[in-house]
Amino acid sequence: NTGSAIWTRQKRDITEEQYKEFYHHVGRVFDEPWLTLHNRAEGKLEYTNLLFVPSSKPYDLMNPDRKHRVQLYVKRVFITEDCEDLMPAYLRFVRGIVDSEDLPLNVSREMLQHSPVITKIRKSLVKRVLSELKKSIQKRRDEYQNFWEGFGRVVKEGVYEDAENRAKILEVSFFKSAKSAAMLPLDEYIDAFSEGQEEIYYLSVEAPALAIGSPHLEGFEAKGVDVLILSDPVD
């Protein structure tokens, strides 16, 4: 404990080891952070966020409560880690803190539930996380596929829960191809449409292995049409 809030320092002054140590402290986990998002917003709304995307699936990821683990600070004073509106449930694997300059120190739980400041911060955080995930697809595809295997079924909850960001969530969603057996995003599936194909075809099964040799796929295979295999309960 250096006696100062790590997120108030410049990124260039913080080592990877210090970020990792803080991630272990704030996230109460022991894996390595896969993504680190450290940003400061200035202007009409002032806040700092230091968020982490884990490299390993947390034990409580599928907890029915679906609570996020992002802590809220006001002017470097801890307020709560139970602010439901700070981060959507489909990003509940994100760990870290948000430090606001615009909320009062004596803010109550009731005030947080109807706070326009929290609403704006949430929108900005979601946009930032989804943007970083999309960049990861382009820059480190193999690592992203490992991330998707652990967290994909949770991210896809946002497709039906968050209408505002539905298109962005679909951009970072991967689905299993019956033709290649690879995981791929929708835009790559669409780019590979067969001649005359205008629809996305999918087969819903309880497990990907059940799709192998399925009579439902024979006609598509004969025409060279790829089919997406949807096997997560959320699908």
C-alpha cells in the first residue's frame, strides 16, 4: 500500500506488476488480468476508471444474482461495490473501480439508483469495454477466442438485455461454424455466404457434438452453405 490511489497516477508511472497487484486486491482473484482499461474522462462529467477483464473465468460467473464487481469511489473515498446501475449484468466478469468527481460524498443508495451521473458513466464504460473487445479480435484473435470460450455465454446475455448496444455486442460475438468447426464472428460468416445465400442459418443443439452427422445439415452441406451451431442455453 503506497498510501495513494493507484488510479490517480499517470499510466506511464504504473508498472504492469503494480496493475496486477491492484487487480488481485480489488478483484479478490489470483489470475492474470487479460485486459487493463485505465482512463480518465474530463469535461461535463469527470471520473476515472481502472477496469480489468480476467484471463480466467471467476467461480461466481454464473451466480443467479448476476452482480458485477466494480467498486464505486467518490473523490478517492470508497462508497460501495453494490451500485447495480454502474455496470450491466452481462459484463459482470469485469473487475475494478470507478472514481467519480461529480457525486456527493454522502450519496445514498436511493440517489445512486436514479442518478443521471451513474447512467452516463455506465454508458461510457460499456462503450469502452465493447470497443476494447473488438480491438482484441483484430489484434490478438487467438487470445480473444480463449476469452470467448470462458465468457461468451455471459456476453451474449446482452444481446436481448441491452437493445442500445445490441449491434456492438453482436460484433464481438463468436459462433461455431458447421463447415470449418471454427469459432467466427457474424461478419465473417456473412462475408463467406454461398452464391445466392441471403439468410443466416443456424442449428440449435444442447452440445456441439450433437450437430456432427445431423441429418438437418446434409442439405446445406451439399449446397456448400455454412450453418452456425448454437449450443449455449442463452442462444
